[in-house]
Amino acid sequence: RRQLLFNADVERDYLGGRLRPLVGFQVSHVDVRDYSGAIVDGRVNQETKLLADYRDGTVRGFDGGWVNLARAGLTYDTRDYEPDPTSGIVGQVLLEGTTPWLGAASNWGHVTVTGQGYYSPFPNLARLVLAANLVYSYHFGKTPFYAYPNMAAPGNYRKEGLGGWPTLRGFHANRFVGPVQIQGNLELRWTLADFTVWNQNLRPMLVPFADLGRVFDAPDRFSLRRWKPAGGLAFRLAWNLATIISFDYGVSSEGGLFYMEIGHQF
């Protein structure tokens, strides 16, 4: 999959920045490459599952196409410090959709609802922050297969699928994808020290974490069975307060993976 993408958003602050409505538009084109019949090291690839599903009518969008989306969103944010919060909540909702008159092959769209919370249980004893994250994403209409991974929220349009550092650490990226995607994360962020070296403020953190997620074919197919757990330990370094360097190692039923990223997972 190759995608050329352009986004434009307008966001307005109310209540001192706590309430932020958003409207926007995306112009994008997706090219899909199927490996059926491709020759690799003198051998011919057999038919892929993607081609078989397309021929059977199971999936849409085999040839790619335009993904031009109109969007509207809302954010409510009471965090004390966005890069590394110690208290407050964030609630977001984003609705995106398209129609044939926007260049799509059919009517489809998706809605994502997210919530994060931050709490310091012992503010006078240690810098401990309990952080929680919950994401619910639902795709409706005649959605092309390549759009299902999208779990976009206001300000984060690149988040995709369950698996990988943004969702389920320890599973490979986009390991689980479906019309309904639910993600939950819990972290305990413990700042070990606070010191200055060469006029640079450094705060090392130890962060045990747990991730949980599952996909469903439809909202009414929700079940408490067969959820996918993962967990692990992270070392993070806050550099001059605003820059967070993350080293996370996640373990799942399918193995372990190491991630090096900028910022907290949420």
C-alpha cells in the first residue's frame, strides 16, 4: 500500500483551550500492489489471500482509490502539561466520512472516541503518575479494506490498527484489524530523579505497562472472550521537560518487541 496524503484542519480554542472543536478535510490516493504472480528468486508467487477475498467479494478496494474525507472533531483537555502530564483528562471524538461526489467508490466513514486520564496517587511522597487510555473505533458503510486500520483522533491521523507501539506493544503493527477496534492501555510512570547536566534538565522514568485490545466484525458482536493482552517495561527520559525519549519492551503471546520512540504512548 502506498498513500499520498494531504490534510487541512481548522481548530478553535474555547474555555482557555480546554474545549477545541475541529473541522477539516483530507485529500488522499491509495495505490495497492498485489504480489500474485510476482517472480521472486526465480519462483512465482501463488495467489494471495487478498486476491482470493476480492474475487469472492469479501473485500472492497483491491485496486486502491481516492480517500477524500470530510471530518469534524471535538477535544476536551484538562491536562496540566501536555508533553508529560501528571493530572487531568482528555476526551476526543472524530467523525470522518466520504461519498462518491468526493471521489470515493462508495459511502463510508468512521468514528473514533478516545479518553485518557492522569492521576498522581502520592504527590507528596514520589512522582508517580497512573495513566490510562481507552480507544473505540468503528467503521461503517462500504469501507475499502485499506481504510479499516485507521484509528484517527484529532491531532493523530496516522494511528493504525492494533499492534505496534501506538496500540499493543509486543504484537507486530496492524496485527489485528477490523470494522470495530478497541484498545486499552495502563501505565505507571515513576520519575526516578530530577537533575541538570550541562544546563540540560533530565528526568529518567521507569514505566511498567499493560495493553489490551480486540477487533470485532460489528458493534453488536462485542464479547468478553479472546481479547489480546500484552505488557512490558519502559525506560523513558524527559529532556528539558517537553522532549520524552521512550525505550519500550513489550511482550505478547506472539513474542517480544523493542521500540524506541519520541513521546509517551499517550
